Amino acid sequence: MATRIAWLLNLDADRELHDPVSYRASRIDAARIAELRAGIADLIAADDVVLGDDADAAALVASDTAFTVQAFCPTPSALARIQALGLPAPHAPAFSVLRAVNDRSFCAALGHGLAGSCFARDMNALDAHLKQPSPTGIHVIKRAFSFAGREQRRITDGVLDDSTRGFCERSVGRGEGLQVEPWVERLADFSRHGYLTRKGALLIGATREQRCDAFGRFLGM
């Protein structure tokens, strides 16, 4: 018997990772679920379920197939939402671990992908880095927690306008750093999904091309 997956697509998880105290989960209506499913159709099996409300969960429980539940990102609100629907929440790491590995500083510590990049933890470090010319003449500044092209600013010739300086000061004021990279024109975007089991086995999927706009916002597969 095939195992179906019930997906909770909390695609605003970066906002919860950024500010878990103030974050309030938003409900996703049926039209938005249909739109999301169409955009990632190649990643969700035809028999899988995208959870939206109690009716979706009830229909899944009443079905005659085995199922597992997964969230786009297993944040506390996502796990609570799954349990509120009467479904078993998936195993998930502690929120502190989830937050640590989604912080851009985690990847920065492993090595920058672009020459001329840095992770600045205070305004002095940021200003010092911006005095060095970008290889492309434009820097992009990204907050520590952001997905899909959100929470970023582009500046030319290392000059911070008042709005962007405030954007940066608010980030470092919360104890978060900023990823700084040279802005490059997008030619293509690719992703490769994987799953690490609780026993340590790593399952790697196929490399897939994504459709993104000029700012890196995800449009579909």
C-alpha cells in the first residue's frame, strides 16, 4: 500500500525563525493552496495532500492509505498546527537547532560561494566591507533569516541610503548579522532536495531547475 504525504506548506517560516515571539501564523485559503501546489507540482506526488483546513485532515484520516505528515519547515507553529488538525506531528529538531542552521551565518562559516562576500555582525564590519568595491559595482545585503528573495536590499558603489542603513541597523540591533554579496545577474536557478533520516541516512533527490524572478523570488518549477 502506497504511503501518502500530507504537506503543511508554511512558506513564511523565515518570519518565524526571525522573530518567534511576534510571529503569528496565517491561514492559507483554498485558492492559495491550489496556486502553491501548481507551482511545486513536480515535488508533490499526485496522491499527496496539501493541508489547508480540518476537512483536508479528516479526509486524509478517513482514507484507506497509510500517510505521513511533513512541514515545509518544522517550526513550533507548524507542528502545533498539524497537531491541531488531529494529525501526528513529524519528528523535528529543537527550535534552537532549526534556527541555527537556517541562519545565514551557518552557511557563511562553511565558506562563501561568491568572491567579495562577507557576513557582517555589526555596522562597523558592514561599513568596512562596503568600502571595498563589489566585483559587479552592486552589493546585495540579506538579513540572517529570509527565503525566496525576501528581506534584502541592493546598493550601488557601497553607499547606504538612510532607509537601507536603518534596515541594517535594525538587524544588527537584534543580534543578527547581515550577509553581503556582489549582485550578479541570474542566468538560471537550481535546487537539490535531500532528507536526513533520524538514523543518519542521507537521501538525495534529483537536481531540478527553478523559475525565479530577477530578485530571486520563487515562481515555480
